[in-house]
Amino acid sequence: MKVKTIIMLGLFFVPLLILSSGAVTSIAMVFGLYIISGLGMSGIGMGIMHDAIHGSYSKNKKVNTLLGYTLNLIGANSSVWKIQHNVLHHTYTNIEHADDDLNAPFFLRFSPHAKHYWLHKYQHIYIWFFYGISTLSWVTTKDFVRLKRYRNMGFLDKKGEFNKTLASMIAWKLVYYSYALIIPMIMLPMAWWVILLAFVSMHFITGLLVSIVFQVAHIMPVNEFPLPDEAGLMSNNWYGHQFATTSNFSPDSSILFWLLGGLTHQIEHHLLPDVCHVHYRKLTHIVKETAKEFGMPYNVKRSFVTAIRDHVQMLQSLGKKPIEIHLETPKSVF
């Protein structure tokens, strides 16, 4: 974890430092450095802050808190993420109106229980653009929208907590945009819009990669989307629920495992979110055998490409208009 942290932080910050120096004169090099930085941003998101905010990076809470701020350094907010991811997503995985990862604009449909619109039949085509701009949306507007919604849901109920979190969020975002965009615009000898496009390309790489990795874990044909009963209770226990709603991919790829912060093993992560991701591969055999012992599904795709293909199939399936069944009241024979 220490080695990965140094590498990913370096991959993100070093290109930005070079850009901020003003020494770059080639447009191609500007785009190249921003894209490299985007890969580092992805690595920070999936391999550092993810474990830290879960409290699984270190046994030391202060270390986890400190490294959780790496999410703030890349433009997002650790306080909002903790609610959205740790609480809502991990507790209510794939449950409509509870798992915030299923909440999407009207033109995207991630759940069979979500309202269907005619344009959803094309979502498997245009969704890649929205995956690409997802982190850009995240660091500009989505954090503020979620912060307000979470306050209304009662999460930020301590006196002054909302205002404190909002002020902190604004300050962190100003810092991020200053060193990632404004300073390069001032220092580099080229048009501002070229720098802006390169900055957007950085986020497009990050957004596309992060979105795909997280989506192929849950929006899949083999995954379930259970709903609570009238009393608000789920029929399955929490562990059974995680098995039913989560999938792995590329279990034998040590390269992808390292690069993606262990998120190739999402089942192990969802069952044991407080365990550092470096241990997931060693736990796989135990988890798989336990699933078999208790009759739980253990969904896994052999490759990343196969997982993406199945995700596309799921998007196509969700894009089809649901079949409405109308049961007529039998006519009286009298």
C-alpha cells in the first residue's frame, strides 16, 4: 500500500507540476501529461482513498483520515463520499431509491425498477460519454447536490455540520482547480481553451475508467435488484444480499488487481469492506467455498472484456420497455 500510494500520488502530481512550471510548449505534450495525471487520479480513487475512507488502509485511524483527504486533493469530497459509498451503497446495494449509485439522470436507467423512457434503448451507445464526464460532474456540481440531499435525509444533523462541510468543500475545490487548471492556464504559453480541453481529457479518462470498474460490479445480468417488502424489510440477510448483488471479474489478473485497487474482487470487498484490498486475492478461496457451502451465488467473469460485454447487454436489457401484464377480471357466467 505504501509503494502504491507513492506511485499513484506521483503519477497524478508530477505531470501537473511539470505543466505548472510553464516549460511545456507542445500541445500534444500538454494533453499527454494531463492524461497521465488522469491515470494517477484513477489510481488514487481506487487504490488509496477507497481503502482509507473505509478505514482499511491502516489500523491507525489518523492515517486513514489523512489519506482519505487524497479524495479532496483530486477535487471530490471525503465526507460526501463516505455517506454515498460507505453508508448508502454498501448497506443498500442495488436497492432502488436507497443505493445512491443507482440514482441517475432520467436519460440513464440502471435498475429494472426505475422509470423507463424511450431513449433508454440507446443508452448502451451514449452512456460512454456520460461515464467519461462523470468525475468532471462530480467535482463541479454533484458533490453540492449530494451534500444538500444528505442533509435533507438527516445525515448531517449535528449543529453546524452542514455549513462546516460546505465551507470545507468549497475551500478544497478552490485548491484543486487552482493547481490543476488555473496555474497551468497562467503559466503555459498557449490558448486557455487548449488547457481546458486537456483538463477535460484528464477527467474523461478518469471518469470512463472508474465508472466502468464500479458498474461492472453491480449493473450486470447475473446481479439481483431486490426490493423491500411493505414493512421495509429485505427477504435476504446482509451477506446473502451482497453475494446476490455483486460480481467479480478477471480474478487471475495480478496486474489489474494492483492497478484497480483490488476492485476486480468486489464480492470480497463488499463482504469485508474493512479489510485492506491487498488481501482480497488470498481470501477468494475462502469466500468462494463459503458461498458454495451456504448456497449463495458467486458471480465472476473471467476477463474485464467479458465483464464489459455483459454490462453492455444489461444496459440494453434495461433500455427495453418493460412488458406490462394486465389481468382482466373474468366475466360472470351468470
